[in-house]
Amino acid sequence: MSPDDQVRTPEEELPSLDLLGEICPMTFVRSRVFLASLEADSVARLIFDHEPARRSLPRRLPASQGI
């Protein structure tokens, strides 16, 4: 099976933002800009490894942005 023939899972098709290695406040700033660029009711994946961002992003981003 070639890579083009593989079935993609919905998770692979989600718009995503890779923030690995980024630290606050850039995780917040880049997340806000990225989420603002999406259509309403979109689902996206944010990937980050900064522990303070794990705690602060859910509190700081508006609930309407689905975190």
C-alpha cells in the first residue's frame, strides 16, 4: 500500500498547530492567532510540551475556542 492509498483518520485531518519547544507567552499568542483563523465550530489540535501552557491555555483562551 502506497502512502497515498492509506486511509486517514479524522485526527490526522484536523488542522493542527505544533508548539513543541515554544514557551509562554508565545504558546498563548500563537494559539489565539491560529484559532482565530479557523471557521466557527472547527475542531483543531494544539500540540505543546510546555507544562505551564498545559495549565494556562484552557483558562486563558475563551471557551468559544473549544479548549
